[in-house]
Amino acid sequence: MNRSARAFWLETPGRGAIRDVELPAPGEDEVLVRALYSGVSRGTETLVFRGGVPRSQYAAMRAPFQEGDFPGPVKYGYLSVGVVEEGPEALAGRTVFCLYPHQSRYVVPASAVTVVPDAVPAERAVLAGTVETAVNALWDAAPLVGDRIAVVGGGMVGCSVAALLARFPGVRVQLVDADPSRAGIAKALGVGFAAPGDALGDCDLVVHASATEQGLTRSLELLGAEGTVVELSWYGDRKVSLPLGEAFHSRRLVIRSSQVGTVSPRRAGRSYADRLALALDLLADPALDALVTGESAFEELPEVLPKLASGEIPALCHRVRYGGTR
């Protein structure tokens, strides 16, 4: 059995390279996975790529199978889909999702992989980690039937949240983004779209995912009395200023953080595995294909990631294809 592999490493902020890896033989409760696809989440991964993780958050920002340390050299990533080549009989030959960095083959505990449902193509399953974030965000947000909701920030996470909210009965959902090209994605997801200055106000709930000071300020402006902003953005080493001296107190507004590293207290009886399995089930919806906006070969990652980080390649989720996969 071939146990050689290749892995993408961030050598220094702004520069990556592919390294050769020799894998150990999998143990009794381990699996050897051959990667089919991985995904680059443009927000978090490009922040890591540019060296923007604050020193105080080095431990909190570690990926489950990260090697090395911030700011680099570091092997980072968490959206991998592959086929089990060796492992327990129940998993052998199955397509699985794993929170693993960009690597052609890898050995992990069998408990670290989740079987991809037959109804979900491997190409779409790379979205599982982001849809899991959206599931946790909505557990935190607890939207109600008939709510007026805005999702500010049409990136990968914001669009995943909007896609799930589109399934709620009687809600008004509007995706808000400064990029007019996001209108087509909103239409594919079944939600409305508006530029920030044209967004509908008097919202009961705003989910903020633009990772900008302007976006969070606009989110507060869109709330009705007693409304809540659920903050999903990760700002890294940037400081944010907000107008909390205006109507923030008189309208009794709320800003609540949501972070996928902890299962929402509103669902304390659920596990990480439950949440990820639910995310994979939700990916049976082909509308979510709209979130994958680009693809390249694994060997191209050292050239592609700088372009994703700079915005030269616009993307929500950029899919990485491994050798022989089409």
C-alpha cells in the first residue's frame, strides 16, 4: 500500500510550499485516507496565510491536526474529503470528511472521520465544516417563525447561514453585501439580496459575517428594538470600533458572539459529532453548490493561496482537487 504523501505548509506569512511526507502504518483504530478534495475557507485560512493570528489566540486557533505553530512554518486547514484506503471494515472504501489540512494522504483515528452520506457528492462535502459553523450559529441565534432577518457579509459562512435560514417558515431573509455579484448566489440559495445602503431594516435578528467594522456597524443599524446581532466574524489582530453611544442602549440591542469551537449552550445535549453529521445531511441540497466558486489542483496551492489572500482570485470556498480526481 502506498503510504507516501504530499502536504501544503505555510513556510512564512505569505509564502507556502508542498512537502513530501512518509506516513506510518495505521494502527488498529486508525484509518489511512486518500484525499479527493479539500476546501480553502477564504476568511480564516487567508488570515492565517498572511500571518494575522494574534499571539494571544495561537492556542484557540489551532486546527485539529495542525502541525507547526503560528505564524509559521505551519500545516493548517480543516476541510478534507477522501476515501478510506485502510482501516476498520465498516469504513474501508467509504467516502469520509475530516478536519484535516491540505494533504494527499493521511492517517488519523477512525473516530476523526465522518462518513459522507450517499446523497452528498464528495465535491460538495468539502463544505461540511462551514455548514457546521452555520448550524451552530443558528443554534445560538434561535430564529423564530416570521422573523425579519439579515445576514451581513456574503462570504462562505454568511452564505451558508443564509442557505439554512431559507428553509425556515415565514421568515424574511436578506443577504447583505457590498459585492453585487453576490446577488446571483443569494438567488441560487433562495434568499433576497441588497447592498448595505438598501437593506431592509427593523430586523429581529442580524447575523454578521463580513469581518469588517463597517459591516458590524450596519448590522446594528438594521436591528429593530430588542434585536440581536449574532457575530460570526473573526477579526484576528484587527481592532473594531462601534457606535455604542447612539441607539444601542435606548433600543436595548444585543451583540452575541458565536464560535464553532464550542457546541451552543442551547444544545448542550448535542456533541460535535452530532453537529457535523447534521451538517453533512444538510449538504444533500444541491443549492449549496453555489458556495464553491473556484477549483484548482493541489500542486497549484503555493501559487493560488497568495491570490486568494489578496483577492485577485475572488472566492467563497475554493476547492482543491487531488491527483486523478475530476
